[in-house]
Amino acid sequence: MSSLEEPLGMDKLPSLSTMDLFHRFSSNGCSTSGGDSGVERCWVEGNTSTSSNDDDDEEDFEYAQRVFGWRHHARDMPQNGNRASYGNQCNSRHLASCQHNSYCNDVGLQNITNMIFKGIPKYVKIVEVGARDGLQNEKNMVPTSVKIELIRRLVSTGLSVVEATAFVSPKWVPQLADAREVVEALKNLDTTRLPVLVPNLKGFEAAVAAGAKEIAIFASASESFSKSNINCTIDESFSRYRPVVHAATKLNIRIRGYVSCVIGCPVEGMISPLKVAHVAKELHDMGCSEISLGDTIGIGTPGTVISMLGAVMSAVPAEKLAVHFHDTYGQSLPNILVSLQ
């Protein structure tokens, strides 16, 4: 939802006018679209089509491509009493060169493709957080040298932002006890932004002393999760971060904000989009240049994501927002798609 460094080639896709055929977000499943005709619509890795349940009328053969699990599909389907053949070939590494061929006079498969990619920006920005968010949960201690090498390799791929570590209490997150050593070893990587997470003013001061040039702070849209995760209420977390933001602003240090549990909480269940909007607005008004919305427990679906984003974008400009999804139930890619739209 932000800017980006590398074009995706979406500008080569024609525009579209409707969203009526959005039917299902799944990798290779079909669900009945209505009526008793036995005809279904399928979402197959970026394409929607119609197919028949009659085994005699349909020849369905697929083969999986090794790269990222994208699939090639060829189907013969009855359409208005006639058979229609559909085919698509897509190289997942080069989405811009994806070709969609339709041999049916009545159905415009290209229009369906246009519909799917409506509103997607030409550029996106990827913020890599694995070196912090991923490693902090590892039970086996990762050597400092390995962390540094991991970050260097991530930077070598062309990523413009890599969150390096967190200046938190070693008592609570022993995996990140070497935050100072990691930051000091990466001081010369001037071409890449390397934000670090800080929970309070003490953590901020330690980060600055180590040479950090960008920080991130975090709050939750769930009171229960806030109390269990950072041992304070949502409002108390805001009070904790205001002096951090003030100090960072004086030093011209950029601040990124995180909001957790934007869809649901492991304790409270579903979270109201208005709560998410409130927390996001507080962080934005406080001085965060970007707000990342995290589906912490991975229960988001395109429908719940749209509702949440609608509320947040009424309070915070869309260009200031980022999204962070987990693939707990296989919905991360569909959620990213609707977020970009």
C-alpha cells in the first residue's frame, strides 16, 4: 500500500470496471456460485472461470509449477450449450509477462483478469522483518554472526528496509540480547534502512547509542493482548511512547508504528475495526511516518480485512499504511491482494 522500489508490471494490465465476479479466494478450490445447473466458478491462482460438475463434460488436468506453487490449468467447459476451452500460462517470477488466452466468444477472460488486479499500484514496498520478528520466537539461540550475515544477505537482494533487531529486555526476549552488536556491525549499510524495535525510552536510548537511525514502536488494538504482551493498557502504551517519539523527532529519527491484533485477539476474539482505527490514528498523530497493521493470529479474510482497512483509512491516509498478514489459514495472499486494491 506504499511506494516501492521494484515495478510489478501491473501497469501493462488493462483497466476494469466491476468487482461482480470476485467469488472465492483459494489456491485451487471451487465453490458453487448459485443455481442448479451444476456450474461453478473457480479461483485458481489469479484466474476466475466457470466449470461443470459433470465428469463427462469436463476434462480437467493440472500440473504444478515448481516456482511458488503457481499452476497451469487447461479446461474444456460447456458455455451456453457449446464447449469452450480456456488456457492460461503464467510464470510466477515474471507476472508482467503472464499470458491469458481465451477461445470463447462470449466470455472475456482478460476482463476477469483486469477485475482481479483493479487498483493495484505499480509499486509496493516490502519491509522485511524476519531478522527480528522471525528470530525472536526461535528457541535455539542464533549466533550473532549468523544474524548479521542473514541481514547482509537480505540487503543484497535489493530490499530497501530490513528491520534488524529489537532493544528489549533480555529477560523477556533472550534471542535478541545481542541487539547492540548487530546494529554496530551493520553501520556501514547506508543504502538500506535498518529500523529497530524499541518498547520504551530506555530501549530507545540504547538503540541510539548503538547507532540506530530508525525505530519502530508497537501498540495493540486489543486491551487483553496489550496487557499480556507489554504489561500495560492501550492508553498506557501511548503514554509510554510519547517521550520516545519526542526524543526521536528531536534527533530526526524516523518512527514506524505497529498495531497488533487488527482482526482478532487470542483472548477477546474479533476486534472492532473502529478500535484499530483509533490506535492507528493515535500512532499517526503521535508522529509515526508509517503504520503497519498486523493480523497477529492470522484469522483475517478478505472480507474482514476490507472492513478493517475501510475504518483505518478514514482516520489515516492510505499512503501511510502497511499490512502484515500471517498464513495461518492460507489467507495471507488473498488478504494482501485486497489490501493493495
